[in-house]
Amino acid sequence: MGRIFEVRKHTMFARWNRMAKQFAKIGKEITIAVKSGGSDPGSNPALRRVIQNARAVNMPKDKVDAAIKRASGRDAANYTEVIYEGYAPHGVAVLVETATDNPTRTVANVRSIFTKFEGNLASTGSVSFMFRKLGVFRLNPEGINQDDLELYLMDHGLDEMGEGTGEKGEAQIVVRCAFDDFGQVQKALEDRGITPVSAEHEYLCNTPISLPDYQATEVMTLLDKLEQDDDVQNVYHTLA
């Protein structure tokens, strides 16, 4: 019985940590969006997108409203978005997206994690050419004719459309486009009356690397440590 309790406690703690990390990430994105485009979602597409993403991770409305209010104040933090590039063990390329109010601290932390787990921080441009930056929209498929939507979006920058699953395993439609076409696809969906479950960007690697399990575990350990850092927003890699 004690063992079952410990497993449940560990699972709940891991879930709480993940939720806290997601909320902190959204909070920074809200600050960046408000500072660049104002606090009115109606006239700030970036903020509107972040609010949609907050709903997707079940961030309470009062926390979202509080984050917008803080971001509108004079004492709001100034975050700089910085991408670091490096290699995990066994030649796996890694992109690390950060949002930081102290780049000196952030680069030191990121470098330390790479070094500690047998990787190395690389110079700008060393691995970014291995990735494509895409816009990604996740949609609730209910009431959507997928064939019709695909034909419609092909005229508005669609790269690919397929099926996926959400946080709780629910079915979703996944729409991808070149990042330069993000705004165009977002507007096309809005014109159709479709509100995405989430709308983000991602870096998709051109050539994934397959590794034996024991080597892949070493890579995943480094990636996990990077994702736990408070300044890190997203981690992308070439591990298959």
C-alpha cells in the first residue's frame, strides 16, 4: 500500500511541476505579447493566441487576467527571447528557446547543463539550419469537414494537415504552415469561425537521428534537464 501511495505521490508531483512550468511559460508569453502590442486581445493577435494557448493547458482565467494586468504595469519584467544551439551526446542537435530577464544567467545555466550531461553549447547557426520553423494550429475536429478545410487552407499557406492528440489524448486536427504564413493561416481560420485549441510555432528537424535505447536515454536526460530550467520555454532536437 505504501509503495502505491509513493507512486501516486510522485505522479501527482510530476503533474503539478509540469502544470507550473506551463503556466510560467504562458505568463512570460503574455508579458512579451502585451509589451509589444498592448493589453487588448481584440487588437493584439499575439495576445489573443497566447490566451488560446492558456486555455489549452487549463490555466485559470483569473491567472491569465492577473498576468495581463502585471504585464501592463510599469514594473513588468522585460524578457528577451534568445535561442541557444548545441549538441547532446551522440551528435543529436538541440535548439533551446528561452525567455529571460537576465541573459548572462541563462547562458551560464544552459551551458552548465550541456556540459554536465556530455553535450556542448555551440555557436549561433551551428545547428539551426537542420530545422524548419513552422506555425502549428491544433483544432477540435468536431463539426469540421477536414477535406473542405484542407482545400480552403491550401490557398492561405497550408503546408500540411493531419491528425493528432491533445494533452488528455483527445483527437485533434493539426495544421502546419511555414512560419512566415502564420498570420495568414490564423486569419483564414478566424474568417471560417474556427478558434484553434492552440496556436504556436515549432522547429521541425529535417533529418531525425535514430539511436539505441541506452544512447537515446542519455540524450533525453539532457533534454529533460534543459526543459526544467526556469528560463527555458521550448527544447527542439533531432532525436527520432
